[in-house]
Amino acid sequence: MSMGRFKNIIIFMLIFLAVYLTSQLWFEDSAETSILASIYKPREATPQSGLEKYFAYPTRIVTGDGSSKFFISYSMAENDIRKLCDSMIEDALQSGTVREYTGIDWTESITGAVAVYEYSFTMKSAEFLKAMGIKNSPLSSELEAFDSIIVQADEVSGALITLHDSASNKCAQINANLSSYGSEFLTALNEAAEDRGNDIYYESSILAGIDSDKNFFIPAWDEKGCYYVLGKTATDYYDSSVGVEKSVIRANLLPFFDNPSAVYDATTDVIASGDENTIVKYYSNDVLEYTSYKWDSKTTDLLDDYAAALDFIAKRDVAMVNEIYLSHYNDEQNGERHFYFDYVVNDLPVVFSDRLKSAVKEQTANGIKVVLKEGNLVGYTRLAYNFSIVEDMDLANWDIPGYISGSGADLDDFKSITLGYSANEVDLIEDNNTMSLYVEFMTTDGISSVEALKIEAN
């Protein structure tokens, strides 16, 4: 090939590239016009193995070292105490003997060194064993379901594991030769209590003498109150300091697509992008909505779908920064299975304020909703906020046990009391996005009321 012909080919290629790039400038800024889109690679469609185990993780873990103070931790993040308790529970279920009975003595169960797994939904024993990878255990034949696991251990008696179903008040108690765990368990609980220092703690309603047949944990602090850090709410998909930029939001939606270079802008009243299989919308109330029409014939069970939900969140929603926990799920109905997750910040759950619930009620009542149909992930909805803590502090000063005792409520109807941060709707103009502490009272009927803590300014 002559040098002149070679130069002509190069010139032609440069002209073609210039015409192509210039033509893109005529269109509204969108995901596909970004040159960066070409470096994105299709993501793996197969979920990572091992994610099924997270289904067995509790909503929260309550720990006590034998004093009157208990501490609570949330989320699915790795936790040394949880890993230790998992090992104890697994060993007990595989090697111990199970005794089923009705009626639990909470005073006996939570006095001394203890860790309590609390689930926000009823855990089926068969699903729990499968998630834990346990094939042979008599648990399923003795107790069909439960919503808490009590782990006790000492250096003399070894370990005692009790699974409790609050609805039926039935228990399954497992005795096993786990004396080797006693010293390690006590050390872990003592170290955890020391790390908490003067942090907010919890009291047991039973041990505190509150007149109720049920046990629930009540947030408390020293007589003069407890200083805590405030929270902050911000948007995930755009920079609130410069306002809403459609191009920024669309660029951040690219990881939801297998082939970002094929994404087009959908003509709707919201910010939306799509391809032949998927459409992703971003609403003005900062709700992100993903819908997929891609369909594969497959057979899955609950744990398969849960693993797919976790895998999707980790791989696709790369803008999310907060820890989450599974708050509840709806088992298969009309071929669909729904999983609901909520947020955690500073080891406290994020509670949506009434104002925020009103703003997003049409789309989601939780932080995240994942929908699978016959094994296909067809829907994903998220309130696209991130939550963090700030250096400012407030003083929480409220006698909650006294408030409960004097409220006139039927304490036997109480199921749980949740201390968390309140999340309000993000206000770009006023920047009034600070989160304070809230207390949520939940009854056995599912009725919830949220009370703002009485706060004294620092």
C-alpha cells in the first residue's frame, strides 16, 4: 500500500469520527452520549455463590455481659460476635439434642452473658437450616418457625441455644457439648461492652420490672441524658450543592444496564433511560425505579431469589453507600416474591418521618424493594438517599421506661421498641436535612407509632 493511500484512509477515519462526535452534540445530554459509557463492561448475570447465607442473618443482635445494660447492633455487615454465635448455633444444631416446650422464662434466658438474634419477620426453620448449610438437624420437626434465637454460654456449663416463636410462645432448646466456646464468648461480650463506653444502651422490660408477660428492649441512658451525634440526609444520584442535573443522574444510571452504549432517553415526565430490556426512572421525590422485561425460564426457591436480590444491589446500584438489613419479605404470590430492605447509619436504623412517607408512599414504604418473578429480577425501587453522621451532637433526655409505664397502653401488646434516626425529605433550598433520634413503638398487631424524643440542645 502506498503512503498516499494510507494517509487518505487515516484522513477518512478522522473525518468520520469528527462527524459522529459532532452529531451527538445535537441531542439532549444522555447516558449514551458519554464517552465513558464505552468503557463500561456488561456485568455478570449470575449471582455470586454464598449469598444465601445472609438470609439467616438477624435484623439486629442484642448483647449483654451480665449487667443490666444491653447493646444492639443492626445490618448485615460482618460482626465478630455474630460470626462466633453463628459457629455456636451451627455446631449445636448439628450435634446437640433438641427439646421442644411452650413458654419461655425470659429472666432465666437473658440473665448473664447472652446474645439474642432478633428477626423482624418469622423465620421458617427449614429455610434457616438451608441458609446455614445444615442438612441434618431435628429442629424442623420440633419447631416450625421462630423470630429470635437466644445464645447463652459460660465456662462451666458450656452453651445453650434457645429458638423462640413469639406468636405461639413455643421454644426449641438445644443442649450441646460446646464448653470450648464459653471463655471466648464471655471475652467477646465484655470487649463489646467496653467499646460502647457511655453510649446509648437498652434495658430489658422484664428485668426492669415492667408489668408485661413479654420481653422487649427499651432504649435508656444515664440520668442526665446521653449525647449522641446527629445524622445527615443527602441525595445519592446528584450533587445537591449544584441542584438537579439530568445529565449527572443519567450518567449514574448506566450500571443498571448490560450495555450502556445502547441506552436511549425515554420520553416521560421523569428522568428516564432504557434499552430493549430495561427502563430506569428517577422521580422528582428521589425515588429510583428499575423495571426489567428480560425473561429467562428458570426454577428458583426463596434463597435463590434472595441471593439474586443482594447480588443485584451490590453490582447494579453502585451509588448506594449505606448498610442495609432485610426488614421483611412476601413469599411467592402470583409468581412474585418481594424483599424489603431498610437503611442503617451509626448502628441505628433509619426511620422515615411522616413527611417522607407521604412523599414516597405511591412507590415504596421502605428504603428498598426488590421484586422477583419466577426467578427473574423484574423490579427494583429505592429511596435514593444516603445517610451519614455529622460532628454536631444533641442530648437525649427522656425517661422512656417511665413513659411506657405511665402511658396506659396494654404492655402485653408491645412487640418491640426501636430507637433510630428520623429521615426527612431532602430540601435543596433550605438544606434542612439533619436527622435526630426517634422512638418507634410496635405492637403485636403491627400497629406502629413514632414519637420524637425530647431533646435538649447541646
